[in-house]
Amino acid sequence: MPKSESQSGMTFRVSVTLQGELALAFVEEFAKRVRLDPSTTKSDVARSLMVDGLKVHGYETEDSVQWGGYRQRKEDETGEVLAVAVG
């Protein structure tokens, strides 16, 4: 998808609650990446996984997230709360 000037500066905030197997898979993936880079946040991992998923669906998109490494932050981030229900 070609980016217009207005699209490249677009911001869209997403908040999700993960449950069951999806939550467990995310926690496992997050733990793997934190072992490689302790500064990794849940939002880093979520954005990286979204970019990968969108590419599978034909979107040529990218984010400033660098898996397991440094990502330039535009502003301070506290990350996202992750709720896991096991039962």
C-alpha cells in the first residue's frame, strides 16, 4: 500500500485483552524477546507481531520496532497492561 503524506504520520491507538491460548502464546513470545533484550516492552512485541501479520495479508508496512533491539521512541512509553486469565 503506497503511503501518502497524511498516512505516514497517522496514529491509531489499539488496546487489546488477550485470553487463553492467545495470551499464553503472547507471554511466551514476550519472554523470548525480553531474554534477548531486557528493554523490550509488550507494545514493542505487539507492534512487531502486527507488522508480521499484516505482511502475510499483503500489506507492505513497517514500524520503527526492531525485534530484539533498539527502537527510537518518540515519547515516553509505559507499555500496555497484559491480563492473563487461566482457568
